Amino acid sequence: MSVLIAFVLGVVADILRSAVFPASNKWIERQLPWVRDKQNLETNLLALDVVAKLKANGYDTALLAHAHKGVHDWTDFLLAQREAAIAVEVALVESGVQTQADMNQEAFQRQEIAWLQMKHAFQRLVDAGNLSDSELADLHNAQKLWVQFAEANARFARGGVEGGTMAPMVEAENLASSAISRIAELNQQLSERVAVRG
């Protein structure tokens, strides 16, 4: 349990540092030029690798600019997903899990918290007020279909351990993980709409 607490506190501290002192990375790069040089070298090597692959496959190397933007978008998405996962874990850090029944209960709690947070993220997107009627209908339909997918996927994951005492935990963990991913998607959509509007 202490390892989990230490891990969660470390991740929370890193997020707080990034949120409260977002310029700290840039400050570190200015104060330690070899850090900046190393990052530039890694970025340039990656760009050269992408250019070589684009050329080898007969694509225009100008696509590199789009690949670079895509990497940043994907990184932003993963960070949002990590923040959603941490929020769920922080809510459960106090629980002392011992038996399979306890672990099943913790998984159910994690699932409930994640799905509640997902509903809040969905509602924030709906309440943003910048969706047309057709977009709103599409969003509701997409969420309904997403829920059906998540539930079917969790049942499939449970099938691998069906009949065992951990089957409910596997299903609940799968549902929680799916909800955390959906939270990140919904938050990203909200951020993009706010950025376009702003």
C-alpha cells in the first residue's frame, strides 16, 4: 500500500509541478544547455527517421510537419488520460485491499468513480454551449454507442477468467480503464472547442 501511495504522490507532484510551474521545463533548458541540446538532437534524429520513412514509402516529405503536430496532439491526449487515471486512483488511495472480495469491491468503486467523472466530462462538453443541434444529437448518439462498446468489451475481457473469483474485478477494471480513456477524449474535445471559440 505504501508503494501505491508513494507512486500516486510522485505522479501528483509531477503534475502539480507541470501545472503550477509550467515554465520550469523551459527554465531548465535555458540553465542547462546540454538538456536542450540533447532534446534537440533527439527531435532532429526522429525527424530524419520520419523523412527517410516518408521517402522510402514514396510520400512527400512535407508531411513531416503534419506528423510533428500529430505527435504533439497524441502527447496531449496521453497526458489528459494520465490525469484522469490519477484522479480516479487518488480517490481510492485510502482503501486497504486484502482479499479478492476487497479487490473486487475496490474495482467496483474505481469503475463507479471513473464513470461518474466521465459523465461529468460529457456534461461539461454538452454545457459548453457551442454545439449545434445536430452536433449535440451526434454527441449523444456517440456516447450511447460508446457505452455499448465499453460494456461489450468488458464482458469480453471478463470471459478470459469467467467462473473465477476475479471475473468481476476484471470486468470492472476494464470498464474503469475505458471510462478514463473516454474522459480524456471528452476533455480534449472540450479544449479544442474552447480554443476555436476563444
